[in-house]
Amino acid sequence: MAAIDEFVNHFDRQFRTLDGVYDRASDSAWAYADQRLKGVWQWMSHVLETIEFYLGDKSEGFPWGHRFHLDWENPQAESVPSKEAMRAYQVDVEQLLHRVLGGKTDQDLAAPETLRPWTGKTYLGKLLYLMRHTQQHIGDINRVLRFNGCEAMEWH
């Protein structure tokens, strides 16, 4: 198995972990709003949008907030996306990941990272950065779920 395939496998496992949020988050946990903790939907939006950003090929001009037309950090209560809308976004981001990484080879992992050099010196470094970022926020989502009396997502 190629190394790039292992990355796809582990990103898929993160997506399977995220799948658990839709059944576990009560309506109140989903819509929970706290400037410090954020709500489940806010973390989900941030995770998915960030994956989309880091897989993109533009260094500037990413349309942050484009999917739901909101600022994930300072939303209006009436703008909370539904679980169904977020799940559709997740499917789109998963497909993007498969399109982008499906066209990469192990040799591409060693290529210099020029668009987002803060993530690492190579494409491999950027993927590791993105995976760490996603995992951190899976933990944030689980914290908010537990804070609201819901079961945490399962690790995959």
C-alpha cells in the first residue's frame, strides 16, 4: 500500500468519527452557543471548512464562511445550520479529499509546500498539520457533547 493511501485511510477514519456527531448531538448540544466552548455545529463547520481550505490550491482569497454564509466564531442564533446541511457539507468535503489525494503519489508527499508554508516544509507536513488540526477539534466536539450530557463520538 502506498503512503498516500494511508493518509486517505486515516482521513476517512476521521470522517467516520465525525459521522457519530449527527446521532449523538441533541438539538440543544448542536445549537449550543458559548463564545468560549463554541457549539458542536461551529466546530463541525470549522473542521470541514479548514479541510477544504488546506486541500485547495489558492494561497489567498478562500471564501471563508461560504457554505453557510456566516462567521463560525460569531454566528447569529437563527443562522445555525441543520445537521442535514452539515452532513451534506461533510460529504462534499470527503469527495474533495478523495479527488485531491487520489491524484497524488508518494513522491508528491516530499514536494515543497509553497502555498501554506506554516504547515510544514513539504506536502506531507501539510497533511500531518491538517490531520492534527482535525483531531484537535474532534476533541473539542466531544468536550461540548459531554458538557451537554451527550455521548462522545467513537474513535475510528
